[in-house]
Amino acid sequence: MSEQEKRVFQIQRIYVKDLSFESPNSPDVFAGQWNPTANMQLNNQARKVGEGNEYEVEVGVTLTAEQDGKTVYLVEVKQAGIFTISGIEGEELEQLLGAYCPNVLFPYLREVVASTINHGSFPAFQLQPINFDGLFQQAKAKRAEEQQKQLSH
């Protein structure tokens, strides 16, 4: 077999790992003008699962909408997937786990966030596309810079 034939990337499962929704000031937040500000925090992580070639990749978002100093809603979602990856190592594996897999999971995360907010009886909210490749490169550059600082001390 050639090296190309040994390379495997398969999606085994995509699932919601954690979901939380709060609207602590309902029903008062439904009255008046709708003009909230939104704050979003995003993270992702990957880990090897078991002894085989499976990896769990997780993309998490915390979205808080506030209006007039009060929390309108708070949504936290962790969207995860199990991926079988073999024949791919080093930087290429890091790129796959840190950027490509999160790109695969993001549309599912986006749908769960939108649906959850809708079920809370709030106007539609769509997460904007995210450049996970760019975020991965930024994080990689930051790690290299921190390592360089440690070596120079």
C-alpha cells in the first residue's frame, strides 16, 4: 500500500456534549425596544480517545446578550465529534484537529445556538462564520513566541 492509501480521516459521530440556556430576567426582557449587545467567547480542544485512532474534538461557545445592564439570555454549547484519523502525524495532525475538525463541527454548533435562542422566544441570532485556520495559526504563533521567551530567560 502506498502512503496515501494508509491515510484515514473519518467522521464517526457528531453530537451536542453540553447545552445550557438561561434567561434570568424573563419575562421582563420581552417588554420594550429590542436592542441587546452580544458577547461571544469561543474555544476548541481535542483529545485522543482510547487506544485506537479516535479523537474527540470539541468546539464551545458562550454567548451572552445584554440590554440595559441586564442579561437577556446566556447560551453555552459544546458541540463535539469523534473522528478516526490515522496515517497523519505532526503538524498536519495538529492542523486537522485544531482547524479542520472545528470547521466541520461549526455548522452544527451554529444551528444548536440559533435553535436554542429561538426556543427561548427571542429574535433569530446567527453566529458569523469563523476562520478556524486563522485562529489555529494565531495560537501556534503565540505558543512559539512564548517558547522563545522562555528560552531567552
